[in-house]
Amino acid sequence: MEIPPSSSLQLGNEKVCKL
């Protein structure tokens, strides 16, 4: 399963925002 970069970036941004 290939994950698009946009999806990965969104997940990373959400984690950073929570921190």
C-alpha cells in the first residue's frame, strides 16, 4: 500500500500541532 506524501504530511502536522 503506497501512502501519498500529502497524507503523511497532514498526519505529521497534526502531531506537531498537538505537541
